[in-house]
Amino acid sequence: MKVTSVKAENLSRARSLVKEAAGQGAQLVVLPEFFNSPYGTSFFSSYAEKIPGESTQTLSQAAKESRVYLVGGSIPEEDEGRLYNTCVLLLKHRKIHLFDIDVPGKIRFQESETLSPGNTLSMFQTPFCQVGVGICYDIRFAEWAHSYSRKGAQLLVYPGAFNMTTGPAHWELLQRARAVDNQVYVATAAPAREESASYVSWGHSMVVNPWGEVVSKAGPEEALVYADLDLQYLADVRRQIPITAQRRDDLYALTSAPGGWSS
């Protein structure tokens, strides 16, 4: 199947899912990582496009039609000869930590063979909460999430595509850890599992609350996952276990590079 027809089919499906979610009352919708293309270093250059482009224009139209805030998963972006793993929403976020791993006998994957890393942390404000954005492998870096919480984030979203090795081992664990570490909601969106694909996604999109509980979870198949964010509950958790006030900044502190924020 040609790139154009695969991309068109994926964009049409994404638009349909956004409409369906909005029809069920969703106010913020998150799509999966590389929702418009297959996941694999051999595909990124073929599916890459500039921003604005076909995919981002489709996302913009879908968000306007459905009147939702839309976190557009991610797409392969081409910019001045470089490729990025990029999420588009109210701003543009490029994946910071590239997925370069080698687990002997199980999986080797090197995003850096084709992709370049981004250099900014991205956070945006909605009428109902403040949202920090990461992409997939970014979730493994606790400092990254903590930087968002220190800036006031109440929800962290991670479009991601963990595989059949790392998914069952760490996907849920990392989400619950980031939620408890920072007393925030964490929402992830993963591609549905396709056993015949060259890269098989673990799936299991979910939402975790600030107490570390999974409040909504999909299986490996395509599904819409819904959850209500209760900011009073979030405030109660932070009051009951006041880690922010008890943090020993006199002994250790996290700093962010100047100019490293996009909002």
C-alpha cells in the first residue's frame, strides 16, 4: 500500500476517533505516537512532512469541529533536512529522549539513526488543567516529569508505543511512578497491537491518578479510554502527603536550562 493511501486512512481514522470521543463528552483528546505512519526507522523519512502540513491541518480541523483540546500523538516531522518525532497541540513538542536501546536476544531499536532530538519542555494551559507533554521514552526520565510538576502541571500526557519486551515490564509501572512522584494525573495513548507489523506495540493506553491508581485502561486492541480529572482530589493528595513542601532544596535541587521551555 502506498504511503499516501496509508496516511490518508490513518488520518481519517484519527479524525473519526476524535469526533467519537467528543461525542462522549471528552474535552481533551490524546492520540498515539506516530498515529499517521508505521513505527520504524525505515518508514520515518517516507512519511515525514513539514508543519503545517497535511496531518496537522487535519488535526486542527478535527479539534475545531469537535471543540476539543487535541494532543496530536506524534508524526514524523521534516525541518531543514532533519527528522523529528513531533507532537502538535497548542504548541509543537519534539521528542527529547530518543529511543536507542539494545536488549540482547529481544530488541534493538535506534531512533537516532534517523531522528534528531528536540530541546524544549512543552506545557500548555486549558480552562480545566495545566498539561505537560512528553513522548514515549521521555516517560523513563523522572527529572523530566518533575520539571513539569514544579512548573504547575496537573496532567502529564505521553503518546507512546512501548513494545512487547518493555511494555509488559515497564509501561504501567512507569506511569504509576510518574504519577506518584509528582502527584499528578498521567495519561498515555498507544497504538493498538498489530501482530503483523514490523514493530509490535504493547498497546494498553491508560490514565493513572495522583495516588498511583489506574483509573481507566484499554487492552491491546483499538479502544477509546475515558477518565475524569478531579483537581480537588489532586489537591487533597498533595495536602495529605506534602512532598513539595518537604523537599530538601538545601541538599538537592533540579534546574532547567534557560530557554528550555515552550508554552
